[in-house]
Amino acid sequence: MNAPSSDPVDVLHSAVTAAAWRLAGDEGVSPALDPSPRPEMGDYSTNAAMMLAKPLGKPPREIAAELAAAIEAELGAALEKTEIAGPGFINLFLGDAWYREAAASMSATGAAAVSPVARPERVIVEFVSANPTGPLTAASGRHAAYGDALSRLLKETGHAVTTEYYVNDGGTQVDNFAASIAARMTGDEPPEDGYKGTYVNELAERAATEGHDPTDLERLARTGVEWMVEGIRGSLENFGVRMDDFFSERSLYEDNLVDRGIQRLRDNGHVFEEDGAVWLRTTDFGDDKDRVLVRSSGEVTYFGADVAYHVDKIERGNDRLIDVLGADHHGYVPRMAAAIQSLEGDRAEFEAQIMQLIHLVEGGQRTKMSKRAGDIVTLDELTQDIGVDAARWFLLARSHNQTIDLDLDLARSQSSENPVYYVQYAHARIQSILRKAAEEGGPGSGDPLAAPVDPSEKALVSKVLEFPAEVHEAAEKRAPHRICAYASEVAAAFHAFYRDCQVVGAEGEGVQAARIQLCGVTAETIKRSLGLLGITAPDRM
RNA sequence: GCGCCCGUAGCUCAGCUGGAUAGAGCGUUGGUCUACGAAACCAAAGGUCACAGGUUCGAAUCCUGUCGGGCGCGCCA
């Protein structure tokens, strides 16, 4: 929006902004330009006059009249007319040519190119990071889908992104895990608070056949975690999520990063010792209480190691650290935020995205998700059950900040009531039309720019034109679910267009060519939208 | 007790840095295949946006309080 842009909507928006600035003598205001809610309200609407009402000290509708004239002067022939409506909205009515040129411009530059943000950042997104002591659950799948889609969105808007899985391969849970495997190897029951899932039996069997010693818990822990991480990596890849790195907690110790990290906190003067433990004074930065980094026993806490990990992320040159965390870890956020604020010099923005819970619903009942009883639904089971595309769609379609019920019966159905197929169907339908158009000999005669425009073509063009703004908004708000909604809207606009407008064999000079072009940019927009969600856009279904 | 998240149509949820008549999917009712894919389209019904105050030209959206639900408050991870 700052740089000159060939995006047709940007051009309109810039014209409105320029007119507002000229009128107000102030470059501070940033009026909105939105598609009009209803066709009788024109094509685009701006609230600029209302925004200027206070600074200019005049009634909005009076300002709107002056502003409308300025906008008309700014835009010239592209604009058919303006109208002032309601409390002071200015509605812009565009001519057919504007729509044809907009579609042609998208077709030429690649549909709706997304311009990079003004200030690109190096961002590291850490997500899933589930303990490597068991398979990924459906809940982890929600984290994975979200973190992956968010990363894709950030990349799309010009940021340099790395994705990382923090592997908690040290500490008590892993000891516990090893003890559980060992118990199964010797035919005993796992410890009371141990791991009892059937996958532990399988690991035990494998360990036995490979000649592991059930009394060598350290080696068993290392091997068991290794196998689990391999399994997790496979589950994620099968789910379309490829992490840039799996970062081992244990490697922090091996590479001496824990001492270094804690030393860095110490240098900044917020570390103290009490009761034989080493503390970080997180209360200096808004936390409820101070936190232990090193226990009186000499063991580093989970928090201590995690701080060191985050310091390392910063030292690797990242500007922004995004942690995708479960709702049950939200209490952890203030202390990590405090730790990072306590750093002086080389720092980064820390940001936590909290995932709310997910319930799987089947036959109208919530399925049990008790980890203890071992009857969790794994990510592998979920993707096998409903397919990767449907799983990703259903896990992403709702705000990550909202607890959701995932209706397995609906997700499983390969029929019309399943929303993911609605969007994919639109794409396949377009490809079918384009195939047919190619078979029947190309675009036909006439200048597509001069072809008249049907109302449902207008609706489709303007929906497709929203793509860059939607992507930016979804990225900024960390809200991939907006792309699901947007993709559905594009599909709906296409289906309406299909109802009203014949493509192959359309009457009129340039009409067929124009519509083929529109089909092309629509298909590309759907494909790119789904691509941001990690969902395929099949040419045939 | 304190903190975070949430409360919008029968169900599942969008919309929340304030904007025009609050939307979608599913479900319900009725209609549409002799044009390029009916996995589609059209129409109807369905709402005290939890409740009560406040802020203002304007509040589902912002502020305060109340009620209801989820999660969290370790020298656990």
C-alpha cells in the first residue's frame, strides 16, 4: 500500500487516501476501502468522510460531498459515479472496463500477487513440541496444522520463516518412559505414573529383538526417544508438515548452551540465589512470582533449559519468536516473556499463540481422550479415518483461540455436506471447463477488455481481488482460519458465476476469452488459498 | 481467590484495532440437471449477539460489573 502497486484495489485505495489527505491537509488518516455490502451500494465503499469529521470539525456528509468530487478527479474514467449514503459512506460505482482490466492484470501478473510486508522479519515458529514419549494425538494435529499454515502465511507475506520442534528428550518424563519400556520387556507393569499405551509394548518388543538391556535405562531412554521422534516425524510428514528442525533439549547441554543462556541472564542482573536454587527475577517484568532456573539439587529446570533454548533462537538471528502452545501451558507465557524482556542488547519479540482444546465428536458424543487409559485418538488414526485434506481443513477452519468440536461423521463424509470438498470441487470444475475450452480451440474472437460484465462476474472478480488483503490480514492476525472462510467464499462466488455465465461457447465479442481468463485466475486463487492451508487442489475428483 | 480463553441461528462456528439490514456450513422445508462437473444452484424458516450498565453520530465489536463454561496458578514438564 505504500509502494506503487499494480494491484487494482490498491490503486483505488491509494486514490481515496490521496484525496482524503489533500482535503484534510494531513497524512495521518488512513481511510478504509471495502467491497460494498450490497450491489445497490456500488462496488467499493469508503468511510473516509466519517474519519475526517472530527479533525475537520464538519458533518461527515458535507465532507463526503467534497471528497467524492476529489475522488472522481483522482480516478477519472474508471469511475462511473459516486454516491453518498448513510452516515457518510462514499460508494464508488465502477465501470465494466475496470473489472475486465482488473482480471487481465491479475492474469498477467499471476493471480493476485501478494506484496511483501514493509518490514520483513526473521521469524522462528516453534510448534507441536510434544513429548517424544508417545505418538502425536489429534490435538497435536491441530497444533501442527496451525503452526504449519501460520508459517506458510508468514512466508507468503515476505517474512523469512523457520519451523522448529523442540524435543524434550531429557528430564523425568523420559526416565519414566524408559522405565515403562523396561517394565514391558521384563513382563512387568509400567510404573503407576508411567506410560501404558500399546505402543510401549511394541517399543519393548523391538528393543528386545534388537538386544537391548532392560536394566540400561539411559540407553533405553535414548533409543526409545529416537524411535518415537522418527515416528513423530513420519506422522507429521504424512500430514504434510515438514519441520525445518527438530531441536534436541539434550543438545542444549551437550553444546553448553544452558550455561551460556543462564550466564547471559546473570549478566543482565536479574538472577539471584535463594534456598540453594538459582532464580530469575521474572517479577521485574510482570510475572506473578519469580522462577527457578536451577534447582537446589543442581538440576536445571524445564524453564531454565527452555530459556536457554530461546536465547539460542535469538542468537541465531531471529527477530521474532513465535511459540504455539496448548491452553494448558498459557500460564507459562508470562515467565518466558519476562525472561526475554530481561535480556539486554540482542533481543527479539516473543509471542505465544495459545491453542484451545479440541474434542472429537462421533455419533453426537464426545469421544474420550484420556491419555492415562491409553484411548487417545492419534494423528495417524485421524488422518487415516478422514484423510489429510479433510483433517487439515477441519482443524484449521476455526480460530485456534476457540475450543472446537470436530464432527468425525461430517469430516468423514465424502459428500456434499463436507465443506472441504465444496472448495476442491470448485477448483476441479474450473479445470474441467478449462480443459474443455482448450479442446474446443482457445479463447475465441474479440477483445476481452471490451466485453460486457455480468453481475456475478463482478462479484467473482472482486472476491478474487481480495486475496492479497486476506492473506495479509490472516498473517497479521495469526489467523489461518480466515483463509478457509475466504476460500469458501471464492468457491461460492465461482459457483454463482457458473450458474449465470456460460464460458465455453459464450456469445459476444471477447466474452469467452474474458471468462476463460476469469476462470484461470479463480482457479489459481483457490489453489493458492488451499496451498496456504496445506490442502491439495485436485484437477479432477 | 487470582490470571488467560470463551458465551452470536436447532447444532458447529465466522464476524471483535466500532460502521449501513449480524453471516456461513450442517440440519429443516420447498424448487432447479436438453449449455462447460447437481460434490452445484435458488428460495424459505430460524437471532433479547449470555445479562446489566457505560463510552458516541454509531457497539456483537471498546470499558466496568454479573452469571455460565473451559484451562492454568510446582525447586513438574
